[in-house]
Amino acid sequence: MLDKIFETMRLLFLSVKDKLDSRYGCFEIFGLDFLLTENLDPKFMDITSCPSFSTEMVDAKPVVRTLLRDVVVMAQDLHEKNREKARESRMDQVLGCGQLNYKILHREPGDKDVEQQ
């Protein structure tokens, strides 16, 4: 099920990557909604470029806090002097931390491989 969700997300972003504005030092967080059928087959519903980070639901607090912290730390690491080394190090930490399951869905040519979960 998760593999199908990841593949759908990868294909969605690949199909519009030339239309996305990519400026060094900037990032966006997208929210993707999927519906699960009775057979746990994921169906893509919609995507938003401004997902809610509301923590009104008790279960959402640790997820939202971890996501936002990790995004800020990764953005900071990318701007350090030794940018590539910091990026690889942080990606290894984030991908292996077990707090949230991050997965690299697409790499541009020339990006150095980082072991994926």
C-alpha cells in the first residue's frame, strides 16, 4: 500500500516538476490526501500547497512538531559551508531516525545517493 502511495506521489511531482519554481534556499511542503478502499487500495484525492499544521488533534502534535523541526534543520544544513556533507549527514539521520518514515521519491541527475529505508 505505501509503495503505491509513494509511486503515485513520485509520478505526480515528476509530471509537474518543470512547472514548479525551484530557487536555491527555498522549499515548499505539499499535503497529499489519499483515500483507502475496503481492500486498502490507496486512491489519490487531492494535493495542496498549503497544508494545515493544526495541532488541535492530540495525535497530530508530535507528527507536526517533528515534521516542522526536520524541515527547518534540513534547510539550515543545506546552507552550511560544507553543504553536501551536511546534507548527506542530515538525510542519513532523518531517514534513519524512526520518528517519521521519510523516503526520497526522486533525485535529480548528479544528486549523490543516500541509502533509503
